[in-house]
Amino acid sequence: MIARVAQMYHVEGQRQAAIAKHLRISQATVSRMLKKAQEEEIVRTTVVSPSGTYAELETGLRQQFNLAEAIVVECTEDRDAAIMARIGEAAAHFVEATLQTDEIIGVSSWSETILRMVENIHPMKSGKARYVVQTLGGMGNPTVQMHANQLTTRLAKLTGAEAHVLSAPGVAQSREAKLVLLGDPYVRETMDLFARITLAIVGIGAVEPSGMLARSGNVFTSRELADVAEAGGVGDMSLRFFDAEGAFVKTPLDDRVIGLTLEELAKVDRVIALAGGQSKTEAIRGALNTGIIDLLITDKFTAERLVTSGDQHAAVE
């Protein structure tokens, strides 16, 4: 009887009420039988992943780095431009599907991958987000300035939010210069929103800056970056550095960055990281080890390197 009820429900697509009427039993009995069918493994659930999805890699990333979620995207070539485009597309779909009402979004303005995400987001019919807050100083070289402004203001427009631009350079010339800039009421107003961010979208950088960041002028000198590397730094999130084990790397350079700190980022309810590529693999591993990131969106090549290296590390131990 249990097998017959299961067949009628799962194979024939009949409703519980119709099954109850046909077999002259109560609907409550039908419900109990369907539950029993699962317990007795008369009914088994199988999820068949469609082509272009990587459930095993995603599971490996979640387990190895204690992530809430991981999304691995299909990519035909292990090349930075192609990887950024695919990650940007996937991130746009995810944000559109999961954005909450009155969300306060924090976003770094100097990430090419995040820019690709913004380019792929569709306008939301009814405004959802409340604010889009720039989390790293957006002023820099005028030739690339438009990208930073576009990223923040366009994301705000697409999500029905109010944009809060951080009208200061990402890197001040000195600690004293930073203190002067922080005295600006508009800069202070934006930075005061950091503690209220509910969704942070971050890129992950290697110690060597990305092309967009380098062109912006918001970078440290080669000597300063060498000091970061000597201190164990392998990567950064919004110019805040960390080592391979995920420990924060503190240097005097921190005193010149105008933006969200890793301590502040760690307090955000949901942190999404968009990153991939051969040159960033070690930086991504370090970022995941910080415990700050809730969701990683990356490409299959990078995911394979991260999961495989984790397996090798476990084997050595």
C-alpha cells in the first residue's frame, strides 16, 4: 500500500486528496505513508546536477573553508578576463535573487570583477536596497575615476537605493593627511554607515595590485608592498592585508587607508567574495582562512586548485 501511494504521488503526480479518495483512506494516512516511504527508502531523492555546474567542488569548498555557500562557475579558459566576466554574471544573478528589502550594501569601488557584476544586474522593478555604501576611497586618477563612481551609483540605481560615495582617496599620502580627510562631513557620513552594512560585496586581491587599482593611483609603492610580503601578507580585501593562515597583517600602511577595516568587515551579516584566477589563488585561500567570507563565487579552475591543495595539506598532516 505504501509503495502504491508513493507511486501515485511521485510518479503519477496525483494530489494527496485525490489519492485518499481513490483508495478510500484519509488524507492524514496518505501523508503518513509518504513519510514512511522515505524512511523505508521506497522513495529516494536524487539530485542530478545540470551540465556546467560543479556540486562536488562547491561541497569541497564549503567543507574545507567552513563557508555557508560556494558558487563555482563554468569557464572555458583559465584567463583573467574570461574568469572575471563569468564570475560577474553569476554574482549578478545571485544578488538579484537574494537581495533583501532595506538591505544596506557595502561595495569596494576598485574591483573589476565587481564592476562586471554591476554591468550584468537588471534594474529591480521595485526598489529593494536602502543604501549602497562605498567601502574604499573612490577618488584617484581621473581616467579611471568614472569606473569607481559608476560602480557605486549604478548599483544604487539598479537596486533602488541611495548611493553614499566615499569622496576621498583610497590611500592618503600620510596618516596626518588621512585625519584631515576624515574631518570632511561627507566622508564621515559615509564611513558612519559601515557599522550598518548588511551585505558586503568584496573582491580579493593579491599583494600585487590589480590593473584597475593600479591605474587608479590608490596603491602603495613597491617597497611598501615588499614590506607587506615580508610580514607574511598574501592578499588583501579593500587594501587590508592578511597572511596565508588568514591572520590580519598590520603595518603602518593601515593608517593611510580610507575604508572599511577587516574587523568591521567581520561584523557584517553577509559577506560575498568574488574572485578567481591563477595569480589570486593563494590570496583567495588566505581570505577564506580569515573566516570573514560567507559566500565565495569563483571559477572551476580556481576551485580545483583550492580544493586539491586542501586535500594535499590534509594528507601531509
